[in-house]
Amino acid sequence: MTAAESAVDDVHWEELTRTAARVRAEDEDIVTAPRSWRRRVTAATYLVALAGVSVAALHAVGNATPVRADSGADSGLFSLTNQDRASNGVRSLGGNGTLGAIGEGGRYNGCGFAVNGRSVDMIQRNYFAHPILNCGGQLVFSMMQAFGIRYQSAGENIGWNTYGDSGTAASQINSAFMNSPDHRANILNGNFTALGVGSANSGSAAWTGGGGSYTGAWMFSEEFAQLAGSPPPPPPPPRPKPAPRPPSAPTRNTAPPPPPAQPPATSAPAPTPTPAPTATPTPAPTEVPTPTALPDLSVPPLLATPSGLLFNSVESVLENYLIA
């Protein structure tokens, strides 16, 4: 399998081409492989060019890159996912060990050869995609059915980064997921009832599935499912009824108060005639000169520099690659 190659200009950096597609499965159907979406999030700036990489088929899993799983990374990402749901008014997901095995290292024999779960397989066989490598376009939903997961709907988030410790790696990948509309939609999907998280780390071995050679690469897989027979999400609570108004106090028919006494009438003094005003001359108007428009200097001149953020200022790049 050969990944798409991105050209690198020796002088300028081209903008990274992105395509987005979200994988969904409904009613036990196996969906066809979507277009992958590769997104890079950097701590300093964007690394906008990516070298192509050829991924060879590795049918003998035992000879592949050694990996290590990390239960702390799994539980950390699981907790962060439920925190995000709670913050957005969505019920928490239940942990599912079978989904966790699918997302991490559970063996699957449906490809004509044995492969491991999603995170371990992508690290071991140096690729990054929703379709299982060299498996006829099969997606994780084939694994779910083989493992006995009966779902009404399902979804998957996968992503990788090179942050060092498991806690930081899980936190950063969760932030990246939540900042991506498609990944966020999976996390906050109110129909999903169960979640399994799997992770793997390449350790000191080089992982080349992301367009370069990386050591210490973390791979994360979130496997979501609405299990068959799960109750629908609860309806929103009804709006509180407005409090009834207190009854108005009864009124009495009482006689109106007597009018106030009028003061005795007095004779008004005779008016004194006012002399007519004397007209004053109005000065002749003088012509006001028409103002001259001044040049607008509020917009600064536009300057172009040969070196800057888009050319050669990349100093430190910490990457999160995402697919939804």
C-alpha cells in the first residue's frame, strides 16, 4: 500500500491538503472505506509538507515493529472523553473491554492472516488509516462483528502524536479530537452507549507510518458503539411551569374623598403694555472656503519579507495526526 505523496518546494512551503470524512456504521452494515483525513496540529506552527512513504504488507505480525501498550494512557483518554460529554450535557459512556481489545491488541483472523487490534496493528505494520492494511478494505466494524459486538451504530476515532509520557499524550490527543468537528461529533454522539480505548507506543523503534521516521510514537484508537438493546437517550427535562400569580386583594366600594377647598378669588392686576422690539441689522454672510480632502494614511504599507512564519521559521514541531 502506498500513501499519497505531497511535493515539497525547496523554497516555499505549500499549504497542507486536507480531506475530511467520517466513518459510520448503521444497523450492522459494513461501510465502504472512506477517504482518509490527515490533519496535523503543531505546537509552534504548521509543517505544511509531507514526504510520501511506501508501506509494505507485513503478514507475519511477529516480525513487525515491537510495541508496548499503556493502560494509563487508555484510562486517561477514557476519562477525558466522559468529562467532555458531561460538560456538554451528554450522558457518560460505559467502558467495554471487548471494544478496548479491538482498539488495542486483540487478534483478528478475518484478513486471511492474523492481525492485532487497531493501535498495535498500525504501529506494528507502519500505517495510519481506518481501512485495515491489506485486508480487502475491511474496517473496524468487521472486527466488531467478529468479536460479537452487536451494535446499532458505531464509530471510530484514531490519532497519533509524539508527546513523551502517556498522560500528556492522551491529553493532547483528546484536545485535538475535540478541536476537530468530526472527531468531536463522535465523542458527543448521544446515541453511543459504550467506549473502548486502545493505545500503543513504538518505543525506541522507528515508526514510519506517518510520512517520516518517529520514535516514541503514540497511537490512540477510540471505538464507540450503541449496543443493541441499549435504551435511547433520555429526553430533555421539561421546562418548569411558571409560578401562579397571587390573587389580587379585594377592593371596597368607598365614597370618594371631598374635593379640596378652593382659595378665594382675587382680582388680577391690569397688564402693562410692552414696547415693540427694535430690529437689528443682520451682517452680510461671508463665503466659507470648501475644505480640501487630505490623503488617508491610516492603512500602513504592505511589506513582503523573504523569511517568516510561512518560510523558514519552523523551530519545534509537535504533531498530532488525526483521522475521523
